[in-house]
Amino acid sequence: MSATLSRRSFLHATSAAAGGLMVGFHVPGLAQQPAGAPPELNAWVQILPDDTTVIRIARSEMGQGTLTGLAQLVAEELECDWRKVKTEYPTPGQNLARNRAWGSMSTGGSRGVRESHEYVRKGGALARALLIQAAANQWNVAVVECATASGWVTHAGKRLSYGQLAAEAAKLAAPADIQLKAAKDWTLAGRPLKRLDTAAKLDGSQVYGMDLRLPGMLNAAIKDCPVFGGKLKSFDAAAVMSRPGVKKVVQVGDSAVAVVADTWWRAKTALDALPIVWDEGPNATLSSADVAATLKAGLDAPQAAVGSSQGDVAATLAGAAKTVQAVYGTPHQNHATMEVMNATALFTPAAVGTPERCEVWTPTQNGEAALAAAAEASGLPPSACEVYKLHLGGGFGRRGAVHDWVRQAVIIAKELPGTPVKLLWTREEDMTHGRYHPVTQCKLTAGLDAAGKLTALHMRISGQSIVAGIFPQNIKDGKDPAVFQGLNAGGAEGAFGYSVPHLLIDHAMRNPPVPPGFWRGVNLNQNAIYLECFIDEVALAAQRDPLALRRELLASSPKHLAVLNAVAEKAGWARRAAGEKKGRYLGLAQIMGFGSYVAACAEVSVSKKGELKIHRIVAATDPGHAVNPQQIAAQIEGSFVYGLSAALYGEITIKDGRVEQQNFDTYPVMKMADMPQVESIVMPSGGFWGGVGEPTIAVAAPAVLNAIFAATGKRIRDLPLRKHSLA
């Protein structure tokens, strides 16, 4: 690869897969492989002489449990001793040097397990086959006569441990074909095993990016122009250079400035004192009202990209006995990860016999994208760069496709060659320079016949495209396919389950100058709100029970229907009248996305003062296969924290071209006292592999909104809820 390879072209070349992952209680990149270390059986498995099994995982761990789930799948096929399993991240540099032996290192879209399960299982199965062959060779017996269990190969009363066999097994040629176990035969996968990374988090030995310490390290704080699209005009470095500990003031790109000091606090306070003049550019007067007006105009625009279409919607609506129409909207939202953006970079200049090199330590959802960003910022070929992945203190999509903080760290480190520099954003910088959940509005129009049957539905989405903002080369004929998550005619990313004779779902793309990003759940979140709340409106207009109408419309979509029925039964939908007498009201929602089928039923009460209490949410998920049911339940619970925080409070507003929310005092999240009881139903039906980290986020808000309507008669059509009175 050339030194001028761009981050975008590198990502394009490596965009076919998905992940990067590790558990480590040391600082990656500092501990070298000891001489004479046991050889690997393959890219995924290394067996040490003490029978420890090291499983390498390419996906990133950010609290979702992918590390443990993928290790379970490898160990299932390997049949090793789970008590002796350890995991580690391969680096993106190693992946590049070995022709991408570990595949994609992008961890997003709930793809960690669903898109890598087959090849990681093959890694375990191939390693097991080699160990059996090594034992059979030693005993001079047939391979088919040998068995494995818990890290041992056995034959007729004899046994050899994997550690005893690994060196010889590594010399053997891998078999051409391998048979993977059927899920019904799993003994380790499919069980609610404890997570492998919990102990290190509890005892404090887990290293996060914010914790990282390297010998001789300096610290950097940064400020970017507060107005989107603005630039840095000037700054007076001399005004702060005499402050204690300050080492350097660095311009970063055309819009930011950083201060480097011996401690981060000294860097941050010096930066606060630094005289800076900004060129605020063309967006200095932009407001959320301006954005909303632009989106509103798109609701009736003549041109729109079609996502799904069948029948003649216009004619059917024109001839409908009754029409129902509503406009919904969702705002910009921030990822608000607990760990702010950070990276430590070391630029080593060329010396006699040693070329230039750039190394980065950072929490990232995509090691390859981080490597590409480091290469682009350093001006070096990717082969002269390396990224050491750390566990993430939250990702939610922010640390996936865009690595602006890595680029910044490398630019700063180049100004101090030979010295590691840790860049740590403030919370305010993190809040005001995110990649925000796209802002959209949606006009929905339904047509009913004389019998109250839904005959036509038009969904017009107007708003921002994430793909246009990040991967514009993927926009074809003005269409962003990701906009239609959950509304597609078919496919794993979200199939529209309802049978409507005449259907049109289209998108009028309107992109304000607020940078969009892949926010956990992406477009499925707002699409579920629009669709599922409107289905309740249609049910009311048709004088139908919301569950009965959904069952009718989902008659040809059995998997959608199964999760819906599961939550309705467990939540007590048939007995809801008794609950309403006690002030408890139910609301339903269902959707399909990220390869899985999900549904929720929320139970709420609203006091006479308008105080909302979400008492309970029953959630069902059919992900096809359940590798670790306990982790799936935990993901459902966590997704409701995220989804309900957004529905209740989450809104980024723009004034004078800049984000108004600076910290958690103005961008609140759910507190423990607000969290409802969550009852999870994990119901894998087999035959496919779906995600679990994101799908259930989408049904949290519409289920609650529909329950609020049942309780108050008030239909909330734009979020967050805190803007509205329920009294």
C-alpha cells in the first residue's frame, strides 16, 4: 500500500466484514512475544504448554459481551477447558500484514457475532482437528477412534492434554474440510456463562484509554471551532507558554488548537486561557428551527428516493373511505459515552536502520479504520503504523466509522517526535463535536376502506442521511439504503412485516451542516417510533384493538407475529382492563432489524400532575441463535436504558451554529430510580443469525408512547418527552 493511501479508500477496501476485540490486563504493544513462544494452531487459537487456550478475537469489546460470546463459539468447536480460556486482540497491523487473516475489525450494527460466527467456529474446529491428528499420530491410531473433551484427546484409556500436543499439532497441515456442530449439539455455546472481562473491571486492572500511562508521556487537551464548518483564525501561543508544565501549543488541522503539557489538567487550564479567534464560517446563524423548517419542506417535496413500493398508493388514498394522517419527528442526539474520545500516539522519527513509525493506543470499534486514520494523519503507509486496541468505555457507534480523535492525536504527536502524547477530550468537547443521530421527520398517511381495513400506507421520511455524511460514495441515485431500516421489503437489516396492499415508503434527503453518525440502533429507532405509533393511530381510527390489528397485518410474517404474541401474553394484554382500573396502561411495539425480530409491551402510569412512571417492559427477541442467553437479557436491559434515555430526555439543539448542550446537566440520561423492571423473553427459532445489541432499542420508545396515549389520550409525536406536559 502506498504512503498516500487515504482513510476512505482503506476503509472501502476493508468494508466487507466487521470487528475488533480483546481482553488484556497489560498495556498492549509494550509486552513483546517471548522468544520460543508456542506456535499458533491458526489465527484464532494458541495453546500454551500449561493448557491455557488463547483465543484471538477481532471484534471490539465495549460492554456488550461480544468477547465472551465469540470465545464461547470458538471453545465450543475446540472443546477446550473453558476455565483456562484467555482472549486477546490481534492488531490491525497484524491483520494487514497477514492478508486480513482475522477478517473485518469493525464492530457495529450488532454484527459482532452474527457476521463472524462461522469463521471463528471454523477456527476452533480446525484447531481441534489438528490436535486430534497429533494425538492419533503419536498413538498410531485412526483419527476417528479419538475423542476430545475439556482440553484432552482420549483413546482407549489413554489421554494427552492440548498443551502436550500443541507444538506437534501446529506443524500439521489443516484439513481441507471441517464439519461444524449443529446448535442442538452445543454444550458450551448457548449457556449463560459468566463474562470473561468482569473480574478485571471489578478489581481495576482493566486498562481503558483514559487510564493509559506510557513512560515519558505528555498530555494534550484540544478545542475545535464551536461552529460546524468554522475554522481556526488565530491564537496567541505566547500567552500560555510560560504556564507551569506547558510544553507546546499545536494547530490541529484547519479548525482546532491543542495544548500539550506534563499533566492533562495543566493542558486543559492553559487551553482555557489561550486567546483564540475563530472564523465561524457560513453556519454561524444556524438554529434547530432552521433545520426543522428544511425538514418540514421535504415532507411534501415532489422528489424522493423510494425504499419500498407496491400497488397504487395515490389512487387508493384518494378513494379511501377514511384517511388518517400524522407527522412525527426525532431530534439530533449525542452518543454520550461515559469515556470521552481519547487516543495516545507515538511518532518515532527515522534513525539509522530504523524507519519512521506511528503507533496509537485507543479504544475503537474498528481497528482498521483507526489504522487508516493514523496512516493518513502521519503521512506514513499503513504498514509503518500500528494501533493497539483497548476496551471501550462505551461506543454506541461513535468510535466506529469516524476516527477524528485519532487523527488529531497523531498530528499532535508528530510535533513532539519520540514522545508519547495522550489526547483526552473534555466532556464539553465530546458533547459539541460528536457525530450525531440524524434528525428526521415523517409524514404518514393511511387509507381505510368502508370495513375499516388498512388498504394503503404512505410513509414520507424527510431528513438526514448518515451514509451521505460519512460514505457519500455509497449514495446511489440519491438513495441511502440505511434510511429504510425496518421498512424494507425483505432482508436482514429490517424487513417490513405488515401486509398492506398499497404501500409507498420514500425519503426526501435533507442534510443540515450538523455531522451525522451511526448512533446505536441507527435508523431503526425512529422508524419504529413512526410506524408503531402510527399503527396505534390507525387502530383507533378503525376502532380496532391495537394487538388485534397488528395480528391481522402480520398474518404473513410469522416471526414478527411470534415475538409480538409473546410480549402480549406475558404482559397480560388480555387482562389490561383490570390494570387500567388501577391506573396502569399498556402499549405495544414490534419491528425487525439487525437480523432479529423484537417486540415490547410497556406498562406505565401517569399521575394527575402529569408525572410519568414506566413500571415494566416485557421484551421478546428472536435472534435465530442465542450464544449466551444471559448476555442477551443484559443487552435488552441495557438497550432500554439507552432507548428510554433518548425518548425521555435526549435532544441536541443548535443555536448560532453550535450545540447548546455542554454536559450531562443539559443532556440528562436515565437514573436508576426511573428504570422500569425489564422482563426478557429470548426465543431463538434457529435458521439464521441476528444481532442483539441494538434491535430492542427501537421498540422501547414506541411501546412507552403508545402506553402514554392509553393512559392520557395524548399522542406525543416529537421527542424528547420532557418537552411535553402529560397533565
